[in-house]
Amino acid sequence: MFKATRTATLLTAIGLVAVPAAQASVLLGDIDITGPTSATTLASSGETIVVDPSNIGDIRFTVDGVTPKQSEGVLFGYSTEAGIGGLPRQQVATVGDVTTNVDPDFADYWFATHNITNNGTETRFDLSFVYFPFADGWVSGTVATAGNVVAGTGNGFTATKRTGQGVDVGNYNLSINGVNSATDGYLFTIGAENDDNYTMTRFDGNGGWDVLVIDENDNGVQSGAAGEDGAFSFVYIPETAPNLIAGRVDDDGSVLKNTGDFTVTTDDTSLSVTLDTGQYFLQISDGNGGFLGREDGVLMLNVEKDVAASGGGFDGPDDNFLLQDYVAADEGFRVSSYDLASAPRQTTEWSFAFIQFDNPVQIPEPTTALMLAPTGLFLMRRRNRA
């Protein structure tokens, strides 16, 4: 199954002045891989979207015949299968013209999908995705191994490599101008190289985020191995963004922050599926007495837990990763948390955003103000950008 949507930039004419309204342009889809080199797709909103699993672990896509570029936006991919052979083995990275250019057929942007068994062999599985173009105002970017920004929205944020006691390779800090990470919105990250790396975040206590990039075969950051230098991409979604349904969830399933109408439970008494340690059931209201599901949008996920240790231990984000599967019988998503590297289920703190196909998330409306000009009264808009 594949469904996509995109909203275009609008201009609103006020008097004789054309004023840009809230810009939002997101491309999102849900893909069923149906064979060695094929996928089941369904496009909407007038776009022709072609998904091509050209080899075992590389999946490219085009929109109206053009492949979106890594240098023009950020792409997030999520496995929508519960496991490979019953095991939590899926990993998705998004690779492109900025971080890897190894094949002319894969020079712009593509999904690199891995089975993390045996040091990350390539494989294929069903996935969903969201693409955020830079040009439309999303605070987003791609950060290279040295901590330098190689693509992004300009001067709205800074990224650096972390150093000091308890910090090893693969640790970065991200700060967005005017944004408090703990209160203002949601950050999502993903590995941006053709590698089997995961990413996790935590609040840094100063309004920013610490980001950990870590290889799938890590032995556990709390036992000494603290990551792997690797590129990552990120997007920041303000909590004020129209149509946003998002939240943060604690280890025990309690909701720490909510934007929109949803519930989270760890009690499977009334469910058709079981919930073990590290599993959470998410139901998202459609506002009409029902629930939104996989056919309605894409569920973005992010580990967001602090495991700062005393006595010289690792100081950074938790080394867990998340998988999702949609349970149609219960009209909700089962979110499962696993600890690297042997992948036992383990509780963690996490955040999510549900991006709807028919009502996709948008950049918050600009601030409006009245201005008396020589030729009359005009309404002016100013962007609320971080």
C-alpha cells in the first residue's frame, strides 16, 4: 500500500500586495514491497510516485519523474513490519547526494534497508516515509561525521561534535535558535549514510538536544561502546504546527507531552495482541469517534531518553530503537522498544508524530500585523521561524 500527499505554497493577495501564507510541503507514503524488484503503490494529490526496489536493500522513488534530493530536504523511513522472521531486525537509513554518491542510479535520495543480523546485511521490507523540503521552511538538515552541517535551512540551528568525560564517537549536539527542546516541539532523527546505524536523542538541559549515532552491533553504550561517527538527518516540528498529532511517552507508558488527541497504554486486557515489556499501544483519535490508522498517515518515531551516568560512565541518549506495526483489529499501533545489540525488549522514553495523508502537518501560520502604508492599510505576515 502506498499513499502520498503534498501541499503547495500558497499566495494570498491582500490589496495590491501578494503575501505568502503558511507554507507546507510534505511528501509522505506507505509502501508494500511485493517482490524482488517491485512495490505496490497508490499515489494521490495529482502526483505520480514510483517506488523502485532496484536491489535487495536499496529503494529509490521518483515524484512526477523526479527524484527528491538529499541536498534539498530530509527523508525519514520507518519499517511497518513487526519483524523479519519474527525478530526485530529492521533498520532504515536515508542516503543521497550529500552523504553518499556511489552509483549514478542512486545519486539523489534513496532508502537503505538492512537486516541488523550478522552485521547489517541488506534486505527488503514494507516501509512508510515522510520527506520535508528545505525550501518550505522546515528547520531541518543533515549533519556529517565531523559535526558540520552539509545540508539544511541556513542559520536557524547549530550542530557540533560532543567531547568530554563520558562521551565517545558518534555523539553530537544540536541547538535551534529560539527553541527549548523540552517544551516547544518535537525532534526526529535518522541515519543518513549507507550504513546500518540508528539514531537516538535526549534533552541536553540547555534547550537543545544530544544526538547519538550508533551501529547496530553495538554492545550497549552503558557498558562502554558509545557510538559510531556517522551522518544523520533531522527535522524539528513545532508543537504549534497545524494538523500535528504528536506526543512524548515515558518508560511506563504515561504521556509526558501531548499535541492532539491520542491514548497510550501498556495494558493489553482489551486488545487482540499481547504487550510485553517495552511495548506500547497507541490509538489516535480521528475526531469523529473513530481512530486513525496506517491508511490515514505515517507514524514517525524517536527514542528520547537520557541515560547520563555518574562516575565516568557514558553520558548521552539511551541506545534503544523502535519498531511499529499496525493492528487493524484494535485500530492502533503497537510500538516496540528494543535494546542494542542483541535486541531484547526494553522500556524507553519515546516521542512520535502522526502525519496525515489528507491533512498533513504544516508550518505554523506567520504572525499577522497591521501596517499603515501611504497607499492604504495592508496586512503583513511574518514567519515564526526558529
